[in-house]
Amino acid sequence: MRDDTDEALMLRYRHGEVRAFEVLLTRHRRPIYNFILRFVLDRAQAEDLLQETFLRVIKGSESYERQAKFTTWLYTIARNLCVDASRRAKHRRADSLDAPLDAEDGSATLLDRVADQKGTVDRQVIGKQLGERIQCAVDKLVEEQREVFVLREVMDLPFKEIAVIVGCPENTVKSRMRYALEKLREALEEYRDLAQAAQ
């Protein structure tokens, strides 16, 4: 069963095989949590939304049709819950950049992507400053651009799948990504020397 595709597992679960859902949960829990956390920036809320996402999968299993990739359907559910939560929220709290991307196993942080932990103390300090600046710049992106940036750069999804998840044409997704990258480039212009020093 572990070698089955997501779509096959979902159909098996739909036909009453509870173990198929357990495999799906094990397979996708961590990446969906990481996606939600990057979107809502609050661990407790991310955990709640993760649970709600998989509850929606359970509730939607009866009507699930193998028309699109399971991951597209799953990320669409998670994204819609995040958008709803974001609309309800009055204030958002930014997590520390050196908090693990996955709170459960203390895995790599966003800062780890910028700073080499084996480098010198100077490189680590420069990397931390740059990493904090990157996180701040990403947080300031408009929501439409930030979600595309996170889906593409953090979750590594193809533009075609992102287009389905956010419900707009692929060219619009690419345009949002281009604007996000331009804004990030502008925001980080003064850190170009720091970035080169951190290499």
C-alpha cells in the first residue's frame, strides 16, 4: 500500500480501507503543516488548520473523484482554510526565522537555507541578518504573491499545479511570482554585499 499513488490510496479509503488514509496522512502531514505555517505564521493556528485540512479530506472522501492530482486537491483545501483564517485574523505574529520549518522533528529552518551552519561565526551572523531580512520581505508581500512564492519556493510545486490550487490561470501565477521576486529583489538590494559575503 505504501507504493500506491496518492490517488489510488484516496480511492481505497473511499471504499473503506482506513489504512489507506493513514498512509496519506503520514505521507503529507509534514509538508502540509509546513505550507500552512508559512502562510499563517502561527504554530498553534497551523496545527489547528492542519487538523481541519485532513478532516475536510475525510468529509470529502465520498465525493472525491480522480480528476486532478490528490496533492492539488489537498493543497487547495489547505490554502482555502488559510485564506479564510487570514481574513478573520486582525493581527498576525511572525515566527522566528530560526524556528524549525517542522516543529515536530526540529528540521531545517528557513535561515538554514541562507546561512551555512558549518561556516564561521561571521558568516553565521551575516547569514542570520540576511535571513531575517528575507523573512521580513516575504512577510510584507501581498497575500497573492506570498502564497505563490511559498508554494513555488518552499513547497517546490510546479506553476501548473499552483494555478489549480489558487484558482487562476498559470500565466497569472507566473506574473505573481515575477512581481514577488521583483519586490524581494528591491527589498534586499542593500543586502547584496552581505549575501556575497555569506557565500
